[in-house]
Amino acid sequence: MAEKAQKSKKPAWVIDKERARRAAAAETVWLFGLHAVRDALANPKREKLRLVVTQNALDRLGPLPGDVVPEITDARVFDRSVPLPPESVHQGAALEVKPLKWGSLTDLALSGPGRPLLVALDRVTDPHNVGAILRSAEVFGARAVIAPSRHAAPETGALAKTASGALERQPYLRVTNLADALIELQGMGYAVLGLDGTGEDTLPEALQDLSGRPICLVLGAEGPGLRERTRETCDRILRIPFAADFGSLNVSNAAAVALYAASRC
């Protein structure tokens, strides 16, 4: 009997995978601020769970989807009504939602809307930077922003607020291994371009030879930059030219400049 029970016991990796799947299914996100909440309410792909608002915020949000029933609370107790980070600028509106599902990397890379232009982020953990990059990606028509599942900014209220609505429209895809994803993109014909101040060639020079090619721009975290395997996977390491011998750009600013340049090639 003991031998039979031992044989039926699941391996540890199976148990861990099932536990992670259950945790992902239970995961929710609290969005806050009138703009972020309004855009999420208007997104039919967003699963909405709970809307907590003050009467003033409700009046400013406008018509609600038919399946959303607001919980109206007093502004004086709003901060105790929902689990938001301290000092969140919520404007009296918070919406609990499920994270968005954007599909597979292959589907987005090959047949996503817009031109074949992607942004990959290597350990960019600041939600404000990622939110700003999502805004730029939407403005310049990128198909997706890609980041690793670990050591990257998750979908949060702070990210959504900085993205100013772009989180609802611009795919933000999390992958298990970034280097493997880049190799997969190379197999689809993408030119994978890493951005780093040590690059010998400049981005504008490289883009002249890539007219019409699918492009993936890869940016690393401020300070550490690209990890070694990420650098080795990139087809080329390039730099954004500066007007002087010194200077640097915040990663979200660098992404905006690179996206603009790539969108014109």
C-alpha cells in the first residue's frame, strides 16, 4: 500500500507548476486614477471584478459597462476601502481587474497590428519606466513590448497610471526567458538590435541597412544594462549618438528615441 502511494505521488516540479498556475489564476490587479480606470472600463477584453469610487469620481467617469456595479464610498475613507500603495494618486477611483492576456509571441510578432516593430526590456523593473515605454510603443506603432516574467515590472496600478491608457491597448507580453524569445524572433526574420552606450555603430547608421526588415529593439535596465546572454543573442549592439562626449538617457527616453528612428526606416 505504501509503495502504491509513493508511486502515485506527483513529482515536485509538477506540484510547483500546478501551484504557479493556481496563483496566476487568482492574481488580480488594482488600477487607480480616473484615466486608467476609464480606459480599463472601456476595454472589452479586460475582466473587471470590483469598482470602488467616490460619488464625484463616478460622475466624472461617465457611463459604465452594463456588467459593472460601482461601490460608492466616502472620500474620507476611500484609502481604507481598497488595498492601494501608500500615497497613490487615485482621484477617488479604483478598479480591481484580471491581468490582460495578449496571446503568444509568435502571433504578435508575425501578425500583430502595425508594422513589425517590437521592444524587448531586459530587467527593467521600474513601473514608471515601463509605463512610459508602453506609451511610446503605442505612439510609434510597435506590435508589443516584451519582458521576462521575473525581474521585470509587473502589471500594476502605478504602471497603468504612467502608461496613461496604453496598457489597455499596447500588448505587454511576459516571457519565461528573454534570450530564448529573442532567438525565436530571429528565426522569424527579426533583426534584434541591442542598445548600449558601448556600441561601436550608431542606431541611425544600422537602420539604413535594415529598411523593410522586422526589428526588435532591446534595452536594459539603467546601470546594469543588458545581461551578458542578452548581449550575445543580439545581432548588433548599437548606441544612440549624443551631441557631446558625455551624456545618457533614461531608459524610457532612449526607447522613445529608438522607436521614432526605427518607425521611419
